[in-house]
Amino acid sequence: MQGQLKELKKELHRDFPRSDPVLTLFPSGAASLNVKIGSETYVLAYHLDVGLGINRMSAATFGWEGYEHPVETVEEARSFLISRLKQCP
């Protein structure tokens, strides 16, 4: 999974440099990829116990209730993020 996320980060950086993707890899195998889309930051996260999903980063986060946009694969996450990036000026 971490290898796929590294490739996605490279692709986003190359094709959408303003998205400023930042990948954080954890020793446990978990990972997060922060992507700026317009004025928001989306976080693609992978946790061993809950899988893969996307949330918008918010200053007012009180606990975790699951992913805002659960996805099954990195390719599905890629499509979601790229569709949003293409909508931004």
C-alpha cells in the first residue's frame, strides 16, 4: 500500500504541483497523503484496521467517526482526488 501511495504522490506532484502533496509513512504500515485542493486539504489515509479513505482536514475535529469518502483502492482514491483537482482553477 505504501508503494502505491508513493507513486500517487509523485503523480500528483508532477501533474498538479499546486496540490503540494505530503506523504507520511508510519512504521505500522499506516500512511496519510495530504493534498491541497483549492482552499481545502484532503487527507487520503490508510489504517490497517479500517482500510482506505478520504477526509477533509478541518480545524474543528472532535473524534473520528469514519471516513467521509471511503474507497476500496488507491486507484479509486486517485480518481476522486484528480476529479476534484481538475475542478479547481
